[in-house]
Amino acid sequence: MEPRTRDILADLTDRTPLLGTTRYKCSVLVVDDEPSVLALLTTQLSQEFEVVTACSADHARRVLADRVTDIVLTDLQLPDISGIQFLDWVHRYAPRAARVLLTGTARVEDTADAINCCRVHRLVLKPWRAEDLVATLRSVARSLLLERSHEQLLDEYRRLNLELEQRVRDRTRELEQAMHQLQMKNQILEKMALTDALTGLPNRRAIELIARKELLRRTRTPAGIAFGLIDADRFKQINSQYLLCGGDHVLTWLGQMLQQAIRATDALGRVGGEEFMVVAPATDLVGAEILAERLRATVADSETRYHDEPIRVTVSVGFAVAPAGVPTGYENLRELASAALAEAKATGRNRFVVRSIGS
């Protein structure tokens, strides 16, 4: 048994009244129209019970309206209504009170009415023996208190269950929030791992993943594809004249210009230093030439400013194209694009060269 459960049971045990002790006395409402009988019953019961008397059913109703009573002991014959009728009223309007009928007759009809109509807990016959009456009421009180103790325990368990369910809901909500935050952080970390910190473009790892994915897609749906390498011309002069901060500024601006020049279906990434890569799916030789010229011209026709000083740069572009139906791999296209870029550099810079696999 868990410590919390033991504590609850111990607490309930402490709060459960014990008969025959000073800790608690069950209250008994004695109803009879004879003062001598009321006095006798009070004397016989007051040592173990808190006795309240009433001389009629109407009087007893008023008593029950004013206070909580544990046991109702009534004579069968009352001046206004019968004891059975009164106990039936008690059953309906004070159901938590135990009901005991005191009668001088033992008719089967009275017994049946007492059990069926008002559901009496005990039937005591006149004349009674004091010790027998006390024992009977003691048994009724013990059953009554045990029932209430069980109800209290059930209520406590219900409360604990509700508390536990609320804790589970709260904990589940906390875990869901923690998982959401963890997912967001993982997404941020994943993005950081695939993003160039300077330009905000995909880094080398990311653009190579994109390239390999497009090549894998091409094995299922044959189509042309082009890889392009772009390199800023004479970028060492930029770093020498404007230092590293100026060089970083130019690289950031260059990434923005190149991003504006490609199509929505293309991907651009920085592969290192002043070199960028373009992956252009569904692109043939003519399309690669158009794209290469647009990239070159966009940069050549634009300028950026650093410390209010205009800066113009040019780029050399090398493209490798795999026509539709021609199988190839990433390394082959990358090597061919690198050779095309080297040719563009060697033949004057600020120009493009496009090569096709198999030509």
C-alpha cells in the first residue's frame, strides 16, 4: 500500500466515531406520546447516546428540520399518524438517519409494512429489556457509522482520483510543451546545420543533399538537369581593399543577387569562400545557357555600397548539363561544372561556359 493511501486510511480511522467512548455519541430521536416512556428511554440510552425526545410525529419533524439525527426510534402508535407512516416520511426526507420501530404488537402486517414501506433497520418489541435495546441501537449505530466511514473513504478516493487525473493532464501538457519546444529547437539546430551563417543560403552540405535528391528523382522521371558553379572574380582585391568585413558584406549582397536571378524551382547554396552552386532541375543545354547568362548579367549590372562607397563585382559561371535520358552521378556533374568554371576564369572572367555530358 502506498504511503499516501495509508495516511488517508489512518486519517479516516481517526475520524471514525467509536461507540461507547467519549469521542462521539450517536444522536437518537425518541418519539412517543407517553412522557413516562420518553423518560425511561432517555435514562436507558443516555449513557451511550445523545438522546432527544419528541411527543408526536409533527414534533419529531421539527426536530429533524433543526438538527442532524443519526437514529430515529419511534413507537408504532403516535397521536397524529402511525409510527410506520412517520418512518416512511423519515426514509424519504432524512434518508441518512437509521430507523427503528418500537411496537407492542407483533402482527405480520405491521412487520411487512415496516420493512416494505419505511425500510426500518430494526424492529423492537415491547416490553423490552434495557440491555437488549441498547445492544440493538449500538449495532445500528455501528453499521451506520461504518457505512458513513465507507462513504467518506470512497469520497476521498474519488477526490484523489480526480487529483491524480488532473496531475496526469498537467504533466501531459507539460510534456507536450517540452516536446514542442524540443522539436522547435531541433528544427532550429537542423536549419543551422544546413545554413550558411553569413549569407543565409544553404551551405555546402545542404546544397549537395539537394543535388543528390534531384538526381535520385531523375532516375524515376528522366529529365534534363544542370549544375552550376559561380565564383566571384578577383575577390582577393575586395578583401584587401575593404578588409574582411567589407568582403563579408559583398558576399551577402552577392548571394541576394544570385537568389533573385534563379527560378523558383532552382536551388542556390554557398559551397565555400566566394563560390556558389546552383541546382537547376528540368533544365537542358539551352535552359542552362539562359540561366548562366542571367546570373552573370544580374551581378554585372548591379552594385552594392559599403561605407557609402559603391562596389561592383563580376562573376564567372560554369554549368554542367545532363540531358534527359543520359545517366550521371553527382561527382561527374560537379567535376564537369568545375571544369567549365575554370575555363570561364581562364578565358577572361565575367563570362559563362556550359558543358554537356556526352558532348
